[in-house]
Amino acid sequence: MVSVFLFGNTLIKKTDRIRIEGIENFEPDRSSSEESYLLYYPADIRVSQNVTLVKEVNNKGDILTEYEIIDEDFRRVVAHQKPNHSNELYLSFFGEATIDNYFYTYDIRNNHFKKIHLDYFDFPVGVDHIKHFGDDVLLQNLVSHKTGDQNSDEYGNFSVSITNVTTEQSFETELGFVPRWSPILHFKEKVLFGTSGYYNEEDEYVAPTIGISSLEEDRIDYLTFNDTKEELFPVYANNDFAYIVGSSGQMYTLDEDLNIQTFKPFEKLSFQDHYFYEESNAYLMLDEKKALYSVMGENGMVFGILTLNEHPEFTLLEDSFAEESKTYTILYENVDEEELYIIELGDEIDNVIVLNSHDLTLKFKFPIEQGYLMDFVVKLP
């Protein structure tokens, strides 16, 4: 049988592609004895792709088998991993804003997707993202859980909700304090999130803040860290501190009493002012204290280890895989396989990079087609 598939605006004819109904029913095995990986190209209406295409490839990038997964609820995703639950990935949708009360997780060890229904809301609230850290599961909604709407005012300000899925508690954000698409931190029974700056009715720029909510008291407080009106991005929280990075390259720590300290972990970078430090799917917590972290410079991305302790430090990787003018997205770490996966996008060739997760040395690098449409890599056991 010959099937026709529109992939990246290009018609492809492919024989013997295996069709699966439902992403939760996808349980593939290796097609041969050689080591292989699955590359996921989720459904994306923007390129007229209405199914999820999965390619099994070897560690040279040769295609071994292809699958089409029919699932109208599964589409483009960003994977998020937290070190205290390293076997479970949380998948945030992007590319199409739909107000649905569900999200997906992925079990790395058992190679299984699971749909999680949010059945405790009175309205469809949607999921903006599920990038979070802490013991509980936190996510950001697309609308307010109180009204089922964004409650916009005449100045374009709007509100959404942030919810603790584990406890089924939610709070509505305030007009003018729009949460960023950045991690939500659970720290000392409080929820911390970043907000975007905005212009008020006097056309004055109101600085970005870190919102701090106490779910028990149903209130939100706000912190800023200096007078530069820099962008602020929550990075991580462990038992001792919450860590916030600013677009200036400074890092701020908060203790349990919300006392603030300021550090300059990136100061050893040459031309420090020419880097961009904000979070952009290019860091991964390796454990409770260390992250593989990237910053964007004039000549491309540079990678290092960000150590989160009483005095945060950033150390460049000595043997880096990064090349000038290419961009990178860190996906996640497979702890059992001792591998870490990265997508590399270039002008002509895109690649999957597989690092040894112990020393971050290069294990494999193989070419992929249209890497900008591929979101996910899985090693078949």
C-alpha cells in the first residue's frame, strides 16, 4: 500500500508506513538488532500535517521504519524534565492555542505516553505550559479558572490562572501581571512565577516582576531586584534557595524569608554584555544543584555547567559540541541509558546530538530531516 503524506509542505509517498490509532497505544519495538532511536514530528496544522510522523533511525540517521499516529489531541510539544522525577517528562503544547483540559506525560523507562485530564475545573481552562519544579505538579492555564475567560481590559491587560494539579488548588493572576512562558517554582509552600513588563495608561514601562503566591492565603506579592527594569526568569528552587536569572546576566537568590542576594555567575564570559541569559528551552537540571545551561552570544550559543549553591557559578564546557551560527534545544536526559538529547539546527543540515550524560562528551551525532518540525527523541531499549 502507498500512503501520501504532506510533510513540511512537501508531498511524500511512502510504502509500508505503520498506522497507529492514538498516541497512548503506540508501543514500538526495535525493527532490528541495531541500536535505534525514534524521532517524533507531531501533528502541526501550520504545515498541513494532521498526523504525528515517527521515524525509527539508527545512530547514523538511516531510516529503518516509519509510523503515522492518528490522534487529534496530540500536537507539537516541548518536553520538560525535573530532577526529582527524572523518569517522567511533562509535555507542553505549542503552535495552536486550544482550550482543552488535559496534558500529556511521557514515561521514559516504559516508553509510554499518558493523557492527564484536568477534571476539577468548572470551565475549559487550557494548558499554556507545564514547565515547573518541585514535588507537586504545577501548570499555567490559558484563561482564568474563575471565569473561563482572560478578562481583558481596554489596555490589553489580561489574567489567566496557575494551578497546582496535585492539590487541585488554583489562583488567578492579576491584570497587568501576565505570566511568562517560563518555569513555575514551588518553594517553601509558595509558588513563584515570572511576569512580563508592560506599559501603563501613562505610557510608562512597568518593570517585570517575580510573582509569589501563597495558595492558602489566596494572595500574590511581587518582587523586583534592581532599578534596571530587566527581564526576570525563574530558573530553579531547591531546599535552600529559589534562583532567578536576569537579562543583565545577574542571578538572584531567595531564601525562605525571601531575603535577596545578588551574584554574577557569568562574569567570566568575554563580552558579557553581549549575551542573552533568558531561559529558552536551552537548560536542563542534571540534579538538584547543577544544570547544563546555555547563553546566546554574538557568534551563537555557548554551553556550560551552572552550579546552584550559596554562590552560583557558571563554568564553560571544555569540550563543547556547540558550533558557531547554529542553535540548540536541550530535550532531556535518559538516566537508564546514560544519554542526553539535543536538537541542533543549522543553515543546511540539522542533527540530533547524543551526549554521555556523565561527562557530557559527544556519543553520537546524526543528521535529521527538517529538524524545526521535530520535537522529541526516544531511544528504543
